[in-house]
Amino acid sequence: MQDDKFINSVARLLSVSRDQATKITAAVLCELRGRLTPKETADAAAQMPQELKRMWMADDSPDRKVRRIHRSEFIREISERAEIQEAEAAHAVKVVFRGLQEVFQSPTGQEREAWDIYSQLPMDLKKIWLDASRIQWK
């Protein structure tokens, strides 16, 4: 999947501008990445288009600790980073998660690289990850 298609789909599904979709996507990617091991972060990055990879790896460090946060704090962090309301952030997380599932060619969010990400999430974020697979991406 190309970067433009990803961001354009996020913008369409969230009814926001392309710039806002980019900001939201970067916020979700950054928070999700923080929940994964550095090895998994690198594995996922290897399968992403260039611009998503850049957002995904921004300010990452190979020796960082995994952030053990759950749904409410995860959503709050995205809300603050993207400068949107928490209700909007909750929906935005599902949309970006769905886009990642498309990038990883995972229709249910449980195949290939998507499974590796899913397996590292706490139960409350796993539920969001799986719920995201129901979003019509195209």
C-alpha cells in the first residue's frame, strides 16, 4: 500500500483534512510502537511504505523500554498528541489499526505481521485491534 492511499483513507474515514489525518496517524503509530518491543518495531517497519515507516520510527531508540499502558491512557496520549477529543481518538485508533492491518495484508488482524503486533498488546488493546478489522477500508 502506498503512503498516499493510507493517509487519504484515514482522512476519508475520519472526515478530517489530509494534514489532520497525517497528525493522527503519526500519533497512533508512535503510541503503538511504544507498546512493542524494539525487535517487533523493526520487523513491522520493514513491511511499511516509506512515509509510514518514517512516522513509525520517529524518535525511536533500540534500547527503549516497552510502555505498559492500557486503553484509557493509550487513547488519552493519542488525544493529546493529535490535539483531538478522546472520543475522536478512540475511533481514530481503530481506523489507523485497520490501515496497518491492510499494510500487513491481514484481513482479520491476526495474520502475518499483524499477529505479531496483536500478540504484544494487552487485552483491552487487543479488543480494539480486532474490532478494527470490521472497518471497511476501501
